[in-house]
Amino acid sequence: MPDESPPLPAAAVVAEDVADLQAQVRALTRRLDQLTADGPGAPTLVTLGKAHEGGEGAEEEHSEPEWASPPFIFLLDPPAYDDELCALAEWVEGVLVPGYLSEPSADSRWCHLWTEHPVAIARLHALWLAWQELTDPTSCGYSGPSTWHRDHYDPCIRELRGSAGPFQGCTKGEHKVIHRQPGLVPSAWRSE
């Protein structure tokens, strides 16, 4: 008599649970895509272009959608770059500066012309993207702001305002950009 052991029930249950969860995620993703399709500035979903066997009649459920991440500001071309910089400036000047940044000092610098410092733009844009994600309790729960402070705000501001940061040559009444500013973003950074 051949040794035939029955399949592990736990493995079958886990596989079935995983399949159910995948189906639920696909359904929720489609529903979210429908709800956010018309909203300006709402996150959009991008379905990866995978070839399906069976031609056009293949079920769309086999392709896994992924979130399209907001583009990093230096990957944008004008006028999209200008629009993103304007929106970033509104957040920096309307939320970050009045709410978080006290009077500059020798140990804690800030440049009112921060938009002329590419490193500051890059770091503040990344900080803003994280803030948008982590201050929405529907997407990250109520611990998101704590995570934003610990993982994003504190390190970013330490780097920006430190004595070796991009504002090192700026004092209260004087603005200096000490670093080289390349004219173009390297082509490897650009998305096709």
C-alpha cells in the first residue's frame, strides 16, 4: 500500500485565506479606483500592463494593481514642477514654518529663500509626501502622525537645520548658496 498522507489541512486553509484576501484587496482596489477617479489630486491606481493568455477575453482579476506613487519633485518637468513647488511652498510656509520652526539660530538655521536650495527642496518635498500619507487616519490609523515625527520630520529637520546642512551659509539677514547647482537633473532620474 503506497504511503499517501493527506494534505495538511492548515496549509490548505492558509492558501484559501490568502486567495480570499487577494480577492478582497482586488475588489477594494477597484472600488477605491472608482471612487477616486474623478477627484482632483486624489491618488490614482495604475494597473501594470501584464499580458494575459487568452487575449482580450481574459479576466482582469489576474493583473495586480499597484499604487502610483507621487513623483519626486526633481523628476517633474515644467509646468508640473512649478505647480508641485508652489504646493510644497504653501505647505512649508503655511504649516511647517509657523507650526514647527522657531526662530533660527546659529545651531538651528533656516533660510527664508529655501526654494533656492535644491537639497532643501528635495528633503522638504519628501517630508511633505510623508506628511500627506501619515496624517490621514483612514489610511494609516491614529499613530501615523507619531510615525511622521519620529521617522520623517526629526531626521529631515536635523539635516536641514544642522551646521553642515544646506542653510549653513545663511544667517538671519543673509542668504548664501554655497553648493554647486546642476542645471539639469541627470537623465537616469527621469521616468520614461
